[in-house]
Amino acid sequence: MSKESASAIVEALGGPSNIVSLTHCATRLRFQLGDASTVDQGAVESIDGVMGAVAQSGERYQVIIGGGVATVFNEINTLPQMQGTSVEDVKAQSREKGPRGKHAWLDSFFEYLSDSFRPILGVLLGASLIIAFAAVMDAFGVQDFRAETKPAFWTFLDAAWRSVFYFLPIMVAYNAAKKLNVDGWLGGAIMAALMTPNFMSMSDLPETTCTVNDFGAELCQVQVLGLPMQLQDYGGQVFVPLIMAAVLAPIYHGLRKIISENVQLVFVPFLSMVIVIPLTAFILGPIGIWIGNGIGNGLGWLNDTAPIVFAILIPMLYPFLVPLGLHWPLNAIMLVNLNTLGYDFIQGPMGAWNFACFGATAGVMIIAFRERDKVMKQTSIGALVAGLFGGVSEPSLYGIHLRFARIYPRLLIGCFVGGVVQGVGAMISGGGVEASAFAFTSLLTIPIFSPISLYAISIAAAFFTSMLAVVSTDYRTPEQKADNLARIAAEEAAEAAGQPEDGAVPASASESTAPAAATATKPKTLKPAMVPGTKTLVASPLDGNVMPLEDVPDAGFASGAVGKGAGVDPTSGRVIAPDDGTVILTFPTGHAVGLRLDSGVELLIHIGIDTVNLKGEGFEVHVKRGDEVKRGDLLVTFDRAVITNAGYSAITPVLVTNHKKFGAVECAAEGAVSGGDDLLTVVAKDE
């Protein structure tokens, strides 16, 4: 994204003074604003590189960028107008001081979870791709991925990804502490104390006693100063650091209040460690593991006793969990499962949701290509690439799905089908899909799932079901579709005419290349319709009954957003050129044609409402873009009965799309007209 686009985002959000803080996650810029009501939503979403925007409670606002979000974040931070405003990560603290939503504690809780994981998403993804590579080598028989003894290279490769997952508690502790305005290094150090070789070696002390529980897990306990301490391997745990940081925060801030600033640097960390390390080892650590194991065991029980219910439930829930941030606890359980069981059973069904999500996006992309919708093509392609190869659903979710309510039912069909495939496969084979590592469910991470064939079939079913559902039934309401098609037609007409969309008059090629002296002395030649004081009559391109534009049964046309003009309810199936000019727009479906008349008037003739859905049935186009036409030349023929029998209106808007170049566009006819009769009066602007 360019500096100009970054600057446009800032301005559309109300300028630097309205930005309280700015952070980013894997795909989104996360703003805390002074006043979110001043945001120009339409302007934000129209900026090049922006996939979508979402307003949230508590003056929070998210701008969806995709995989390049870190670059945009840096671009915004380096803008000259932002130099007086601190929007670094550390200023995220200020969000806690601002107004919150209706359930402030719930907002804060899920923000705490999200921001504890958000900064490490990149390394989690990197580690999951290393695992995927190792799994591919296992599939090809190069090296057993799960062998206890491996050659040096493969052992070293294991270290590359295990570094992330084993020391994950330290990373989470750092982020969680920082989120609560505590020194992140202090949080990391406290968690690291329980992962040192010294702590781990206590299991081998003579006074340590170990028992095996009903699940086959070994539980060890040792007496420390007469108190029993349960020994655990905290590698890969996530609930423990989250609980520890939540307890550390009030202790840390309380110590800062009572200890002189002159000695806080020494005694606040010291006393925090003295208090919280034993507290975590004796109480918080076992509680965190108990919570994680308890939730995991509950889900495991459901997966074992009713695998088809579990396989359907997870992908059907995720579309509602992710937008609210409620998926973070499940992500944490996945990590617990990997640490305790050696595999995870949630990510397989979750993959059905992800690929259903990506399939819906693919459906939108196909429609965008079919309709030549440049904006949605850019959005859907970026979101699809981020999903299929990065496993990131947010660009699809926020950039497209949450903007069009009709997508969710179609997406859920894909989730259901993918879940059913996995559930039935689990019942037949006696076990569901398992993941050997935490992964972003993408094409690149398919090899970490087992059985791979069942997983691949299920995500393919989810993907293509959602895609076909969107393509066959569309993702927009009739009003949204009409508005979109009208916008596309106006954009293409403007582009073909070589003018900006806002209707500004560009210089001709000869004028733009002429020497400055010549253009200074030679007056600009105006088209006949643009000469001040001129009124130009535009003929009707078809037979029918005239109606005011505001009575056309389509909000996009009736509002005049596409152009000014009138509607004609046709009584014949012929569209003719109302005057001499050039064809600047045609559609393969034949439902619309655009002309640039020699007078300077640019006309869009849209035959019927929503008739693009007929996919060309009943239409025949007799011209192509670039053709020169004379008054009365045949442009399109159509069968009105085909239109009406399909349930669509045949009313045809006849619109002056460059109306901003004129003083007024007025209807010049009433009642019945024939092709060639006067229909519109175009009034030139005064000097």
C-alpha cells in the first residue's frame, strides 16, 4: 500500500487527532478512536488495498488489510501528520481508559485473550509450515515424522518448530503481562522459572513421589518448605501464563503504588517474582492445567461418544465465534491437546469452517469476474490468497462476508457438509481427523492431518459447496446487486469515455499534448451540448411508456446515483441509437449498452431490472464496443416476454451518466413514445 493510501485511511478516520491508538493483528489495523461517529465508512472501504472496515463498541474500529498489514501499520506510523501522535503498540493501554461497550468486562476479557496471542501468530504460522514440510517428507517416505530417534538434520528441524511450541508459555506470559500494563519481561521471567532444567529436575529428587492417574498420566509431588508442590511440565501450556499474568497485574501495580520511584526498578520486579513464582508453582499452575485439561477432556468425550455431532458442531460454531474473538479459548485448548495428548482433534473440523469460508470467497470472486467488478475482484482475490495459502480467514470474513448478510447461510451449508463428511468418516474408520501440530488450516498444512484423505475430501466438500451456493444464488440482495451493477456500468462508461468517475471533463489527447503556449491562446472546443445556453434534445432509444426516474423500481437507478434521465416501459423489443455517436459499453449478457453521442452526452441504456440474471437469454447485441453508430441504428433486440416470465421488470432506465458536466437533465416526454421521439432535455452549464 502506498503512502497516499495510508494517508487516506488516517483522513477517513477523522485525522490524526481522532486516533487515540493503533495496533495490528495478522490482517487488521485496530484503531481506538476519539469519536468513531466521524468515520467515513464508505471512504475507508474505497481506499486501494483496504478489504473492508468494521466498527466496534467502545470507539474501536478495524480496517481489514490482509497479509500486508504490518507494512501499512509502519506506513501510517511514518506519515508526517502522525509524527506528533504516539500510535505505537505500547499506547494500546489507552484503550482501557476509553468508553467501552455494553459488556465492558466481556470486551476486555476477549481483548486480553486476543492480544496475548496476536503478536505470536506469525511465529506460530512459521512453525506450522515447518511441521507441514516434515509431514510431507514423512508422506513420501523420506523420514518418519514421529520417530523417537532421527538423524541430526531432522532433529535440528524438530528444534526449529518445537522452540515455538515448547516455549509458548513464556511468549504468552510476555504478551499477557504487557497487555495488562506490566513489564512483559517480568511476566516472561516468572513463567520461565517453571520451565528451567532446575525445576524439571525436581521430579528426580528422592523425596518426590509419583502416581499414575486413571488416564495413564504420571503425577509427581514434592515437599517444598513443608508444603506439597505438584510438578508439571509447563511446556506448551497457555492457560497457566494467562492466569499468572492476571494475578501478577494487581500485585505489580500495587507494589508500584507503595514503593518509592527511586527504588522501583529493583524492588518491584524482585517482590513480584518472590510472590508470584511460588504462587504460580503451588496454586496457579496446577489450576491452569486442570482447567485446560478439563475443557479438553470434555470436548474429547464429545468427540469420542458422538463424533458426527462434534464434527458438525465445531465448523458450524466457528463462523460466529471468530468475529467476536471467542475462538481464542478453543485455540488455547488445541495447544493443550497437543501438549498432553500429542495430537489435536479440534483443528480437523475447524478446517471445514475455514475452507467453507474460502469457498464462499471464491464464489464472490467468480461473480466479480463475470460482472467485471474491479473492486470486488481485488478484495476477493486478496482474501482468497490469504486464506488458501495462509489459512487466515479475517480478510474474507471482514472484507466480504460480514458486509453481505446473504453469504452466511451459504457459508454454513459448506460448514455443515464438511462436518458431515468428517463425522461420517470418523464413524466408519473409528476415529476422527487428528492434527499433529498447531496449524493455520491452509492448502500448505494439509499434510499434518490424519487421515489425510478424509481431511482433504471434507475441506474440498466444504469449499466447493459454499462456492457453488454463492455462485448459483448470489451473495447480494436484489437491491445490493442492482446498485453494484449500476456502479459497474457507470464506471465502465466513464472509463470508456476517458473521463474520471466524478464527471470532470478531461482534456482530449490533442489538448493534453499541445504546447503550453498554444493551449493558452487557443480556446477549448466544447461539444455541442456543452456550449453555455444550449439545450440538447436526446431521443428515446425504444418504444414505450415514459415514467419519471424516481418511479423506476430499483433504488440504485431511482436515486440518480448512476445518472439522470427517465424510465421507459418498453412496448417493443428493439433498442436503437438515439443519435450519432460511439458505442462505449456493451455486456455479454446484452442487458445494457452505453453510448457517447457526438453532442457530448453519454448515455446508458439498461434494459430491464436485474436482467443480468438472465445471462443473455432473450437478448441479442448487434454492436460492439468502439463501433460508430448513426441515429436509428439497431443496437440490441430483446424478448420482453422472456424478461417478464422470469419475474423481472422490463422497465428500462435511460440515463445521462456524465450529468455532472451539465446544468440539468430533464424529462421531455410524457406517456407513450416511439424510438426516435424526444425523451430528455440536457441543459448546458452557464459560463
